[in-house]
Amino acid sequence: MKDNDWQRIEALFHLAQELPQAQQLAFLQEQCGNDSALVDKVYSLLAHDGHADTLITPVLQAAQAFLNPDQDLSGQLLGPYRLLKPLAEGGMGAVYLAERADHQYQQQVAIKLIRTSQQTSQAMQQRFKTERQILAQLQHPNIARLLDGGTTEQGLPYLVMEYVDGLDIKQHCQKRGLDLPGKLRLFIKVCQAVQYAHQKLIVHRDFKPSNILVQADGEPKLLDFGIAKLLDNTLNDQWGMDTRTQERAMTPLYASPEQIQGHSITVATDVYALGALFYELLTDMPLFEAKSTPFALEKSILETVPRPPSQAVLEVSDNKAEPNRLLSRQLAGDLDNILLKALNKEPEMRYASVWELGKDLDNVLNHKPVKARASSLMYRSGKFLRRNMLASALSLTLLIMVSAASTAIWLQSVQVKAERDIAQQQRDKAETERGKSEAVSRFLTSMFNKLRPTEAQGREISLREVLDSASAKLDDENSALAKQPLIEAAVRREVGDIYYRIGVLLPAIAHLEKALAIHRANNNSDSRGLLNVLLSLSNTYSRADRHTERLPLLEEAVELSKIVRGPDSEFTLGQMTNLGGFYNDTGRSQDAVDIHMQVLQAARKALGEDNIVTILAITSLGADHFALWNYAQAADYFLQGLTRSAEVLGEQHSLTVYNLGRLATLQEMLGNHEKAVDYANQYLQSSIKIYGNAHQDAYEAKYRLARVKLKQGEYQAAEALLDEVIAGLPPLVGEVNGLLYQAQGSLASLYQQTDRLQQASTLANMVLAKETEMWGYAHSKTLETALLAATIQLQQGDVQQAQSNLEKIILAWRSIREDHPAQYEPLVELAKISLQAELGAQSLHYLQQASDLANQTTEIPRPSLNWVHDQLEKLQTEATKRAAI
């Protein structure tokens, strides 16, 4: 392409970009005349506008692709591998056949690396790294395995993958002449592999024949998860799979309507693509013919209802002289219905999972009723008779003789009417949801207009600025959304969630509270929307330590989820886990153990060992037992949680990182400071990598590390970390925040240990008052600060007040648990006071209680325990002598 060609493309792109989408194609056709190639190139750029990474414009990416030809790297060394020849080339990289070149052992592999033309795109590099992380999680016999990974000398990542020697699935079916049952058996295996990936919260988004190779033994292998979309997103908000795409990475012939429109990508997207692919395998023709322009193809995908495959095979074309009437009869009925259900324009009307699609295909093989077809008595009977032909012959004759035809017709008509009414209700609901989704999508897309060069005017615009601008639009009473309250609620929930995810809680709470008020004003008529808002607001309240307000929302959400999602669904069990976590946070740790054990048993049975809810329940039990001072059990659960989350979810998943943080604190409490520092540093590095330096989770990681540094006597390092946390948190979470109070309490302890008693006293008493207001006095976090304040009083010489406070602390611990191990320290301090006052009997009483508690929890380090035993022995000897006199 010549430079002036590119300049013309760029100029037309910018002009068309300012027009409404409906007018863009007509404008280009008018400007370009008969040059259809030019129309295609500009329209392709427009189709991707607004869906690429906000820092890398689609124009620049396209320019790189046009101006930088690929190079053949055959013969070059890449780590221990030598590239032999190119195998394939795709949107983000090239794949080479390679072999081991270090003579350690012989092995052929497939190596995927970024194309030379895309080396300058950080977004493409990041997506490539994402593929590495995704593939590392996938261990399935029908998914190509990740063997190794690394970077080139230029710092670009590459993947070493299992080399699959086979034909693409379409070529395999044609070459082997597979009949209909053979194609069904093959495709069911594909569905099983995709369902496995979905259980790992991964969608593929780009199924096409070349991404499914079939080996000589007939086993399919799924390739190229490079543009997969991770759905899990952490545990921060909901458990659903509703994520927004940032790139329209797809193969148009197999793309779903929501991909074309840039809407949410879910498992339904893969259901559609698999439907389009299987349609082509059955009929030997694509779902939609490739059109002359991208616009025409996209228009067909969005508007044209697919022909039933049984009708498609009857059409005569240049490649087919005679219609296949036998195949048409085989496809008519069940397979027509299955394919049309999978290919529905509305995601909500497709199969809810790939498992359901595969199950229906298996039902066809085994002559069982399928979900995609309305289930009538006649239909079910026919399937039964087909499965049990010989055994049913006599029964069928008898049935025909005794059945009343009029009754059967009446029953069938009633059922058909009921099914028609249900279908209409579902269509109405789907239409409403689609309209709401599109309105939300339009608003969120408009938020990012400020990032356009014409708006930014050279300034670097932050996400916070974009959100604040969108908030102002939402609060405008004259805005279009003001007249559509439920859509406004959905938008506010999305905006609130984004604020939450970047750790800015105050505006998040404001938007979510407004969204909830809208639902209440509309009589909670939108159950799913209400559920999402309840969960988002309760999680945000949790981060802001507004526990009193959180409890009723979370309990309402759990009960509503049981109705909307089902009692044993992943979503509901996830919310029950959150409720248990709330109980633990507010001192009801034994209640938390009970609910988390219930969730763990249900999740293992309903969802499996690798499901995120199962792993979360294990981790939550660690937190519960930690709060109960059952440190051995807590360590076991946290280590299980760390191992399972790293294996199943990945090293950088938020649950993996959470377990690192809890293990850091646990090892600190056990006195294993070297292990604690190691875990705390991993926790901090991972948190910063995921969330950035100025995020609430990153500040918590700094606080955890500071605690260990304080225990080690590294006061300067600990103080620097605590100062950073105390300064950085309020702009994000406000002045009322539990983590802020804990950091301030640790700083007061540091002041105490470095002989700054007045500063320590002032800060400790301030924190104690705030924590008492937030959690109440009889709470583990409050009582930790209360003990600190009492020991500072002792150092300052206020013995009487300190003694009174220590006795109050013991009573509070006993109100939580009669033999709570945390009574040990205040008992020792009271024993010291009594010894100084020469109150031997009272000292003996306190020392004996402290010794008994220490014997019950031997795994907890007690630096003063030797002193306790010495004093106890001394007092007991003196008491024996007095008794003998």
C-alpha cells in the first residue's frame, strides 16, 4: 500500500467516524465511487472503532498491518527450540513447527509468537501473555496443551504448545466421509472440551474449522485461546458471567450478533459459534455466505434468520448438482431445532451452556427427547418407541386400541397453547432485556468519548475523570435516562462497580444507593437487576466497613438468588459464602464456619472440586478458623486454598493473592517471621501487579508487610509503609474505614516501641474510639487496640486505669468465648500489676489462668511464657511454705 493510499483511508475514517453509524456506509460509497476495496478497508476500521484498547487506536493497528509485511523466521533459535516452518498465521501471531535443538530429547512442538508487524502494540503483547495464562489452566485431552513459554531477545512473549498433527474438523469430516452419527459423536467431544473451558471461566470467542484439528485417531483438539475472555473477574462483585469486551476479536463468518454489535461476551457467544460451525459440518455450506463487503455480512448476521439445515441441504448450487433428500429427512425435526436454538439472535434464547447443547446432540444419537423441541406426549412416546422398538411393539398396539383420539387431541392443543404462551413471555422478556442492555451499552460507550484525540486535546485523561464526567451526566435531571428509571439503575450499577474496582468507594456507594432506591420505587419489579444492585452495594459497604447497613442487603440477596438462580447454583452458593464471610467479619465466626461447611459440601456435589465457589469456601474456612484462633486448622485451609486457586485459577487471580495475604498474617501470628515476610512480599507484588500501587488491596498488602516488619524490629521500614497506607487510603475509602484504623493502630504500637509514648497514647485512644463505634467493644480488632492502649497507660504510670481496662478486656473476650486464647496477654499484665502491689494470691490466680490458656494453644508463640512459669513456680513454692508453717 502506498503512503497516499493510507492517508486517504485515514482521512475518510475520521470523516465517517463523526457520522451516525447508519449513515457511514452510504457516505463511504459516495466518496469512494467504484473503489469497493477502499470502502472495505475504511469500514473495517470503523467496525472496530470504540472496541479496541483505549490506548492503541484501531487506525494505528491497521496501519501497522498494512505497512509491515511478516517475516519467515524458519531456522532461527528460540530458547531450546529451532523453528522449522510456518504452520499458520492469525490476527495476533504466527505459529511455527519447531523441534528441540538442545539435544536433551527429541520433540516436535508448535510455537506461537507475535508477528513482527505488531511488536509495537503493548495491547497485543498483553493479550498474548493472557493466552499463556489461559492455556496454563486448561488440562483436557481435547485441548492442545501448553508445554512451555518464554520471551524472545526482543522481549516479546511466545508459547510452546503441543503440536497437533491433524486436519481441521471440516476437512476431516469430508476426507473421512463421516456420516451423521459420526459427526455427532465427534462434535459432542468438542462440546465437552468447551464446557470444561467454561467451567474454568474462559470463553473462546473464535471457533472456526481451523481452530479445531482432528488427529488420525479421530480425537479433536481445540486450538488458539489467544482471544479468549476470562470471565471470573475476581470475587469483587457478582458471580455471573457478564463482562464487557474491549476488542471485537472474531472471525466474522462464525461471529455472534452480540460480537458484531460489541455487546457482552458470555458462554452464549461460544454456543452460537459452535452452532454456526456444526451447521457448516452438517450442510457443507456456511451459515451465511461471505458477502462482498463486511457491512453486508454483518447485516446478514444481525437480521437474517438462518434457514433450517434440513432446507439448506435441498438447495442446488454450482458445487452440488442434486439435493440431498436423505440427509434433509435426517436433519428435519430435532437437529433443525437444536441448531436454530443455538443460533438464536438473542443470547438469552440460546442454550444456557455448551453442556446443554452437547446433551441435546447426545440425545439425538440415542433417540431421546431434546430440550430444543417442545415436549409433547406424542413426541416423547415416539422417542421411547424408537429406543425400545421390539419391546414396545405389543404395547404400542394395545395403546392404539385403548386411546381415545379426541382426548389426545384436546391434551395436545392445551399443551401447545401453554407452550406458545410461555414462549411469548420469554420473547417479551428477552426483548426487554435486550433493550436495556443496548441502552446501558450506549451510555457506557459514550463515557469514553473524552478519550478521543479531538476531545482530549493532547491531555492524558484518567479513568477517574471519565467516571466523574459520566456521573455528572447521570445526575442531570434532563438526561434521557431520567425517564427510564430501570435503565438508569442498570447504568448506575455499572458505573458504581467501576468505581469500586478501582478502589474509589464514596462515589461507588452514591451510585449504588441511588440504583437501589430506583428499584425500591419500582416495587422491585426487575428481580435480576435488583439482585445485581444488592450484591454490588453490599460488597461496597463491606469494603467501606459499613457492616450494619450491609447485613440486610446481603441476606436479602441470598434469598432472592435462591429464587432467581436456584438454591444450588454457583451464583447462590457464592453469595452464601459472602454471607458467611460477613458473619466472620462481625464476630460471628462459628456461624461462619457452619455456613461455609454447608457451602463446601453443596459446591463439591453440584459444581465440582475445581469450581471457584468450592475453592472460595475452603479459603473462607481458613479465615473463620483464624478468627477463632484455631491456627493449625486455618493454616491447613489457607494452604489448600492457595494451592487450588493457583492451579485452577492462576497465580495472579485475586483468590490466590488473598490466600497469600492471609498466610502472611498467620505466619506472623505464629512467630515465623521469615515465612511471613516471604508471603507478605509475594502478596504485595501480586497486588500491585493486578491493581496498581494506589488501590485499596495494594494498601492492605503494604499494611500486612508493615506488621511483619514491626514484629522484626525494622521500625523505619514499617513506619514508611504505614505512613503510605494512612495517607493513601482516605481519598479512596473515606476517613471511616477498618483497614485505616488497623494501620493507625499498628503505627501507635510502633510509637510505643520507639519510646514516643504520648503520640502512641493519643493515636491508640483515637483508634479505639473509632473501632468501638464501628464494630463494638467486644470485637477482636477493637480488643487488640484496647490492649495496646492499656499497656501504654502502664508505661505512662497510670496503673489504676490500666488495671480497670485490662479487666474489661478479659470480660469482653469471655463474652465471645469463655476460654478465648486472647485473654493470655491481659492476664499476664494483670499478674505483673498484682506482683508489684505484692498481692501474691491474686498474682497466682492470674498466672495460673494464663498458663492454662497457653497449654491449650501451644502453637501460638508466647514470649512471656517462661516468665509466667518461673513466677508461677515461685509463688506456688511460697504458698506451700506458708501452708506448712
